Amino acid sequence: MGVVVQKFGGSSVADAAKIKAVAQIVLSERRRGHDVVVAVSAMGKTTDNLIKLAREINERPHPREMDMLLATGEQISIACLAMALQAEGCDAVSFTGPQVRMMTDEAHGKAKILQIDDSVLREALDQGKVAIVAGFQGMTPRGEITTLGRGGSDTTAVALAAALKADVCDIYTDVDGVFTTDPRIVPEARKLERISYDECLELAALGAKVLHSRSVEIAKKFRVPLRVRSTFLPASLGTMIVEETPDMEEILVSGVAAQRSEAKINVLGVPDRPGIAGELLGAVADANINVDVILQNVAADGLNDISFTVPRDDLREAYETVQRKAKEIGAREVKVDDKIAKVSIVGVGMRTHSGVAARMFRALAQAGVNIESISTSEIKISCLVAEADLERAVRAVHDEFRLAQALA
Ligand code: ASP
Ligand code: MG
């Protein structure tokens, strides 16, 4: 029988009753005859609370100590889940990241998994045990504890599934899968049966609260079949995230993403010389800020306007950086708009069908939504709109591509 990896997020293990309910889900997978490895997150808001605690003590906690602190959250959940399974007469054993040799690089707070030694887990499985592994944490070759970045337990689970060549990696969460859009904006949003790794990566990058991006990258690389499903509706099969198949291209648009956390920086009156855009955006990149939609308008008299978006959280730093640089290169003025949002459509069908963008723009126009700028990739089209228009924009585009209707 094959191995199944299950991951339970913080809301799934938020209290004793929920941990017992999770144990029942693990047990039913066992009864189906699978070897089960479980990755768990910290209980409820534990990680947030630990971060708050650290900040109360030291405004700039040392990253090593921060990881030492945050890793404790997951250690609580694994022990409790093991106890819950043992109370049901199921042999279970918990492991920290270091105990299963979850080896990472040295980047505290955003460490990348380098390698897993599956021998500890294999041994536990061979002894008929359920193995429970702390999500979100690992160890450097020098034995330091690291964490993988917020939401990183998904990545732990997928890495375990890849190492163990699991049949499936089930990500149990508080929603029943990946939806065509945010159901809080469009109540008729439909759950998707299947999407491709690439679509899921785009949706994650666009802020759709699905999976930790890195987990999808690893799943794609090692071809781990991934499933997002609900802890509270275990009978439902959720959404499968799989390799792209030719029939997926029949569907033009799989989902609409809404992203509020954007801000736009306009640099006006930039001298039109080669290398200027590189200098300006290079300075922002050096500050470790991700620039997204970039636009350059040709203004009069050898002057250009350059605008681009950054995550709203990074706006202050980006603004200061750009102001400094703008002075240096002799630009006239820097303006900021933090009431901006982004609506995007994602679908592998865009690779082979034309006219998708025009339909999106028309739908927005008919809804009276002004498009401020546009960016595209092979399987995505994003439009910046005023934040006040975002929900109307999402509804219009979702309607245009008839995403609420089940596919024939
Ligand atoms: N506990 C960590 C967090 O809250 C990891 C996770 O939940 O995946 O970010
Ligand atoms: Mg979490």
C-alpha cells in the first residue's frame, strides 16, 4: 500500500476538540490501508502570537532566536496529535523537523529545503506507526533550527510527499478547495475540480489564499499529486492540482484573483536616456522590494513618466528609495497612489486562444471600471483598477467568462 501525506493547517488544530477530529481523519485514511505521514501547523493563531511576543521584547529580534521561538508552535501540535491518536489506540510518533533531517539553507525566516533523509520516517512506517512531522521548520547543516516562511507547513508536507514518493499529498484546510474566485466577493464562485500547477502558482502569486507558492513549485518539480480539501468536510474531495493535460486548454479562464494590497508609484518627468529605468527599478530591487506592473509613458520634451506597483506593505520603503533616486537622475516628481487594486484572470487556455484579453477589457468597460494599466504573462492577464472598483471588476469578469456555471 502506498503512502499518503496529510497536512493540517492551524485552524484545523486550533483546540483539543479539533485535534481529536483531525485524529479521526488520520485514522480513516489508515483504515483504507495507507501508510500515513502527517505534517501539522501551529495551533490557531500561535505563530502570530509568538511574533507579537517577540516584538514586545525586542523590536528587531535576531532571526536565529526568532526561528527558535516560532518552531515551538509546531512542536506543540505534533505532540498533541500523537497523543490524540494514541488515545484511539493508534500507534503514532511525532518528530520535529531536525529529527527527520529536514535540511535547509541558512536563511532564517525564509529557509529553503535542500534535502530530506527519509530513513527515520521509513522506519516509523515500517513499524506500523503514523508519523507526525512538525511543519514549517528545518535544520541547517550546522544544526541550527530554521523556519520556511509564513504558511510554510504546506511546503513541508509536499517535500515529505516528494521524498516518500507518496500517492497523494492532501492539504487539509478550512476551505473546500480552490474556487473560481473569492466567494466573499462572488457568492456563486464555484469550486474547481482540478487545476494545473502553473495556474495554482499564478493564483498564489496573485494573493489568492491557496497554497504556499514554494509548495506548488516542489509539487510540480517532483510531480506530487496535490489536493486541497476541507478538514471540516472530509467527505468532499476538494481540488486536485495536477500536471497540465491537453483538455485543460479548452477552458479559457480558470479563476479570477483579486488583490488589494497594491500601491502605485509614479515618477514624473524622467529624462529619456538609456539606462534610466534600470537605475530607478534597480534601486527598488536592491531594497528587496518586488516590482510588478511597470508602465512608461512618453511625455513631451524628452521626458518620460514611469510608474510601477509594489506591495502596499513595502510602499514606504519603496517611496523613500525612489525619491532618493529620482533626485539623482533629475526626475521632476514622485507621486504615490495606495488606493489601487489588481484584478487578474488565470487560465492555461490563454496559451492557445486569442481574444481573451479583449473580452476581459470589454467586461470591465461595461461595468464602468477604468483600467489604469495592464500586465500579462502566458497564462495570466492583470489589470490595475481603483480599489473602490475592485469587487465590481471581479464580478464583471467572473460573469463574462461564466465561471459560476459548471462545465458541460
Ligand atoms: N505556523 C506557520 C504560520 O502560521 C506555518 C504554517 O501555518 O504553515 O505561518
Ligand atoms: Mg498557518
